[in-house]
Amino acid sequence: MKSSAAIALLIVAALIGCVSRTTVRDEPRRGVTFADAATAQTFYDTYLRVYHPEPEGHVTVALPLPYHHVKRGSENVQFNAAVKRVDLNQDQLISAEEARAFAVETDRARDPSTQPTQHVDHSIAANAAP
């Protein structure tokens, strides 16, 4: 009886004994203006696709370790990173061209079918051999 109680206590301690810590880095949000409302819409739609993607239905099973530390940036850090990436001339004004380039670049990075592939034509080499 004592041994089964000790085993149960050991199992409970193992299950709740994991220390998890998350550090969130924050900074003030950068001031930015947009050329027009359509530019702002393009930027924010792309920003949300990059930094807040919809869940894809994955299931993750994690092995709990005694200590787990995660560092992540706050919403302001993510927004500032997107603005820095988009505002190429760093004038705090996002033009329509900059917003469109951000959207196109993001869509290409997310869609593997748009990645350039290298095709080698072996028929010329085969015909050139004696």
C-alpha cells in the first residue's frame, strides 16, 4: 500500500514538476503613415498573414522537460519588424509600391510552387556525345 502511494505521488510530481517561463520583449510601436487607405489595407492584410497565420490543424505532442523558457516579441515588436521590412527607404511612409512588394514577397515565400526551379535539359548533352 505504501509503495503504490509513493508511486502515485512520484507520478503526480513528475507531471506537475515542469517549470515553464515565457519572456516577452516589448518596445514602443513605431509611428508610420500610409500613402492611402488601400495601401494600409494591403499592409495590414499581409502583416496578419505573416505574424498571425490561421491554424493549419497540426497536433504537437511535447515531452515535458524540467525547465522550458520561451522568448518572444510582443505585438509591437512584430509590427515594428514588419514596418522595418516594408519601409525600404525608412521615411516612415509606406507607399503603395512598398506594400505591394511586401505582399508579393510574402506570397512567394509561403507558396512553394512560385519558387524558381532549375531545369537541366539533358537532351543537348546526349546528342552532342560522339
